[in-house]
Amino acid sequence: MQKLIVGNLKMNMENLSQRDTYGKDFLEEFKQMKTKNHVAVCPPMIYLEYFYKLLNKTGVSIGAQDCFWELYGSYTGNTSPKTIKSIGAQFVIVGHSERRQYNHETDEDVARKVLMALRVELMPIVCVGYNSGGEEIDNVKEQVEFIVKNFSQDEIENIIFAYEPVWAIGSGKTPTTDDVHTMIMYIRSIIAATHGKECAEGVGILYGGSVVAENVTDLCTKTYADGVLVGGASLSPRKFAQIVRMLN
Ligand code: PGA
């Protein structure tokens, strides 16, 4: 089955010259890349159009790192999923732990964003795993259940989950493959409890947190993840391309 490899560039490339250098190197790596998998990159919102135009012919998809929960109106500073879609993006990350932490996003906010993303046929990548102080497993249960209970089976099939243990993000530390596998199965079981086994098996579940070329094969294949969400290592087009190659 095809894996999905998503690069989350976060709030990097803080000027045009850095963006251009990154874009040039990225294009160099990916223009000849042959991969059976699906690759996507999520740049800062302001560069979405640039990256869409740059990578349009490479087969690399574009995603946003967030969106708002309304499609238009007086919401200063927010970006409509419709605008994101109109630029050519295919994905939108929602509920990343950094947004839950720094922007105080709740499960309800995340669900509202998912609803609007689905309405304009943007595929939401819902990040779960934030540890708010209790047991991580309870956090994951709450976050996944909130989505699962608020969306129909048809909708759930168009949502991707990304399991990201917060302590693994940017730390260079990763859980064991057994632990990742257990969490992925657990997320599937939560989906299955409401929407049935068949639906649960069709939902994409990614792993994210300190993924690099050296660990991606184990973290993705041994765990039966449907792909990976890559932060730090995607800031180097060369390292990101290595990750993609490892999964070929
Ligand atoms: P990392 O980030 O790969 O730098 O750990 C992952 C993420 O935040 O999605």
C-alpha cells in the first residue's frame, strides 16, 4: 500500500531568500524522484502558492499547517480552507500539538476545522498524542474519540490521523516500534468501535516525531503506519528526499 510522507516545515524560512534556496534544493531533489509513495510538503501559509507552482509538475502535493473553521467572513488573521484549496493544496494539518499548546486549540476547535476542510475537499491530517499532563493514552483516546463521534463513516474515511507523542517531537527520541504499533492499533480500535472494522482499516494513520532516514523504515513499516509526518528532517530537502527513498 502507498505510504504518505508529509513534511511539516513549521514556522521556518523566515525570508524570501531562505525560501528560494529551500525551494531550489527541494526541486533539485524531487524533480527526478521516482517513488511509489505519496509525498507532500506543508510550508508556511504565505508560501503555499509559491510551493504549489514550484512543485506542480513533480508529483509532490502541498498542504497547509492549519486553517480556520469558517470559509469566509470577518475573522482577521485567519485563513479559509477554501482559499487553501483554491491555491492547489490537497492537505491541511489540524490540531498539531504546537497549536494545541501555543494557540490553546481544543478538540472542539480541531473538529470544526476538520468539518470545514472536508467541506472543501481538503484532506485533514489530525494530529493526536498531546500529553496534557495525564496519561498519553487517555489524551489520544479523547482526541480520537472526539473526531470519530462527530463525523460520519464517509467523512472519517477522508481524514488522516497522525500519532505524534509530544516528547518525541523535535527531541531526537522515538518510541519503540512496538509502542507505535500498539498506538496505531489502538487508534484503529477507537474508530472501529463507532464506525466498524472495515472503516477503521481504511483510515490512514501516520507516525510523527523525530523521523529521520535512519529510523523511518522501522517506524513506518514495522509499525504498520500508513506514512510519516516529518518536522525537523524536512527542513533539509536532501534529508527529506532520503526519507522518501528509504520507503521506496
Ligand atoms: P519532528 O517534528 O520530526 O521535528 O520531531 C514532527 C512534527 O512536529 O510533526
